[in-house]
Amino acid sequence: MNNSAVVVEQLKKKYGDKRALNGFDLTVRRGTVHGLLGPNGSGKTTAVRILSTLVRPDGGRAEIAGLDIARHARAVRARIGLTGQYAAVDEVLTGRQNLEMFGRLFHLGGRAAKQRATELLERFDLTAAGDRGAGTYSGGMRRRLDLAASMILAPQVLFLDEPTTGLDPRSRGEIWESVRALVADGTTVLLTTQYLEEADNLASRITVIDQGRAIAEDTPEGLKRAVGADTLEIEATEAIDLPAVAKALARVCAGEPSTDDAELRVSASVSDRVAALTEVTRTLHDEGLDIADIRLSRPSLDDVFLQLTGRRAASEEVVR
Ligand SMILES: Nc1ncnc2c1ncn2[C@@H]1O[C@H](COP(=O)(O)OP(=O)(O)O)[C@@H](O)[C@H]1O
Ligand SMILES: [Mg+2]
């Protein structure tokens, strides 16, 4: 039995002179969420479009669920779902009508389409809003409706192309919940994202893509280890407090805190952000030390790129 839901070898795709994919490799294990992390213009959507048989590659090959995408396009299509940044939800129809329409499109009978719509509204927490026009939905509800539409046929492999780009943190969290529920039910997910935090939260493995090529593949932990963990930074009110602040921070971090005398700042990497923050504030309080500011920051896609390529993510504005 093949353990891989997706196998991609040396995919190539050119648009004019632009190499959107330039020998892209990827393997996604069955039943997992695999993150495809890269900046704007790095080739994520091109890869997803090729894998979902919407676009033909110029070279290379790919298999979904053991089926070659070129030779068995129709069988591949029957096994996948796709949610794009611009999904085909009709704003005039209600959420329920949209889902029923997709059901009919996928050749479900009227009754089956209705039943599936009801199930999916329930599952994506849209039952209460189901009979309202989709045009009135918030960004997060709209994305959940997109997700629901891509799940009509309970696909084996689901492609989620930047499902949370532009959403507020709360809606983002709701989408993450939905994705986890899908995977718990056995769906394999290929998730493209520009957020390291998102890939970290959802994916068991992450492939980093840059200029149409995979430049790294690792677990989120491995990637973060290479890049550096979360940083806890404290700004003292007075220079004289710096040693004591550094000492308090040293108790909760792995390495040695570093002190910036000019900026009155002490910072260190921490592995458990909440525990570190809680403990360090307690210590500061117990010792009667006042501070000007305290901040936690997570490593970003930029940090990953800086580490892997020595340059910032070559983000490209894609206007379409
Ligand atoms: N249909 C297209 N026509 C011309 N160029 C395209 C087209 N689709 C993508 N590209 C170009 O290919 C590169 C990769 O794009 P894309 O796959 O959309 O990246 P991402 O999804 O990572 O932002 C970009 O330089 C983009 O401008
Ligand atoms: Mg894209």
C-alpha cells in the first residue's frame, strides 16, 4: 500500500519567460496536513492548479492517490477537492443554496444534495447563517463556505490555497479548527500559506518553496529549530535594572539572554511562550522590578527565508 497521497517529481511550468515552477518536488503522506510555505509569486498556486488537473505542466510528473495526473485526470478529479483564494461561491444565493448547487454540479440527486448541504453547514458552524445570502457573510464565514463547497464529495486529498490570507485572527482560528476536523476524518490536506505560524499550527511537515523550487523540507519543529524559536523581549525602565531583568529572563530561556544597553532591552529565545511569559512576569513582580514593555514575537516566513537563503523572502505582488 502506497503511503503517499501526493508525489510530485520535477514539475516544470513556464508562463512566457517566467518559470513559475522550476523542477518542483514534493511528497505528501496520507492522512496528514502538509504545508507548502512560500512568499507571493513562489509558485504555490501553479503547483496546486497542476495537481488539481486545471493546468498542464511543461515537464515532470505527479501522482495523486497513486494515479498519474496526466493519464488519469478524471479519476484524480474524483478524488480531490480544491479551495482557492477566489472560490466560486455565488453571493446572491444563500449558503445552503450554494452547497446544494455544488452538490448538483457533482451529480448528487436533489435529496442527497440537500442532505449533504445540511451536514456541511452543521460541520462548518454555518447552520444559523445557512439561509442568509452568502453576500452578507463575514470573511471567515465565506472561507468556511468555500471549504464546505470543496468537501461536497468528501475528497481523499484536499488542496487549500492560502485559506486564511487576509482574514482576522479569530476567523483564521476558525478555519484552522475546520481543517483539523477534516484531517481527523482521514482527508489529506496540502495547504499553501505565507504564514509560518499557520504551517506550524496545522502541518506535520512543511516544504518551503522559493522561485518554483522546494528549498527545504522539515517538521515545523525542525524548521523552527533551524530558524530560531519564539523570542521574549523585555524593555527595562532604567539601565540599572538590566542585569536583574537579564537574570529573570535567564531562568526561563534555553540559551543566554542578550542585552542591548542602548535600547535598554533584554531578549532571549523561549520554547514555551506562555510559560516563559508567566514565569518571567512573576519573577519581575516578586522582585519589585518595573519594566517599560514586554513582547513575544514568533519567527516569520521572512526569518525562514533569511536563514535558508541569506535574503529576505522575494515577495512579488501578483495582481490578477
Ligand atoms: N496565468 C499566469 N500567467 C502568467 N504568469 C503567471 C500565471 N500564473 C502565475 N504566473 C506567474 O508565475 C509565478 C508563480 O505564481 P503563483 O503560482 O501564482 O505563485 P504563488 O501562488 O506562490 O503566489 C509568478 O511569477 C506569477 O506571476
Ligand atoms: Mg497563490
